[in-house]
Amino acid sequence: MPKILPSLLLAFALLGAHTIHKEKSMQEIRTKADFKSYAGPSDKFSGQVQIQALFGPTKWRNFSGGVVHFAPKARSAWHTHPAGQTLLVTEGEIYTGSAEA
């Protein structure tokens, strides 16, 4: 019996590790058809703005991502991102600021 105990403990540890690994390796596959585009609401943007949501928050991801297309001279209303944001400029120029500036 004493020789079986370490094997059982190892088996339970591996089972737990597999469960933890499974939780952390969530995968989501989306196609171009999933990325619907809509006009930016006038209370948040001025000018022509198109928003394309790419993904939203889930139980394993606490952020969302999307593509926002600004026509020349279009702007977003002043707003904040308390957790921060990442801006990827793929074309044109960006003008941004902060409350401290």
C-alpha cells in the first residue's frame, strides 16, 4: 500500500494540472463573416466613423478589441480607459492625449 500512495498522489496532481492547463488554453475561432461593422454613435464620435468589433470580454479574457475606421477630420469624444488601451495605427495619423497633458 505505501508504494501505491505516491502513484495516486502523482496521478491526482497530473489530473489537476491538466484541468488548470485546459482552463488557460481557451481558443476562439472566428471568420470574417463574424466581424460586423456599424456606424459610430453620434454621442461618442463626430464625422464618419465605422466600428468593427473583433472580440469581446469573456470569462477568460477581461478586454475587448476592434477596428475603428475614422474618415478624415472624424473624432472621438473625450473619454478615458482606466485599464489602459492599445492603439494600432494602420493608416494616416493619430492625435491623442491624456487628462494630465
